[in-house]
Amino acid sequence: MEHIKQQTLLSNAQKSFDELLALIESIPLRNRKLSIETTERDKNFRDILMHLYEWHAMLERWYREGRDGDSPEMPAPGYK
């Protein structure tokens, strides 16, 4: 049963990743390089992708810690 859950999780993650890449590729390259003026943290595609990557890395860590019987700190030290 655990193997099926893992395969489902991986399949759904790959599908979402493929959709994200398709969305990014649908935007002209010149627009992908733009930054916006904002007081918020994410100002361009690079910022957004790094934000998603960091959350994905935390999710993987939480999964491993939970699987090993630990109680992961959520979201993580230093995050809101």
C-alpha cells in the first residue's frame, strides 16, 4: 500500500511539474526575464521558482522525518 501511495505522489508531482514547465515555456522569453517593482519578496520568475524549490525541499524533508517516526517542525525554522 505504501508503494502505491509513493507512486501516486510521484506521478502527481511529475504531472504538476510538467504543467509548470509548459506554462513557463508558453510565456515569451523576453517576458520571463522581466522583474517587477514590488515590496514583496518575489520579483521575477527566478524568485518564484526558487521559492517553489525551497518549499518542495522542505516537503521532502518533512516526509522523510515523518516516515522515520520523527515529528518535523512545520513549516520550518525561520519560515512563516
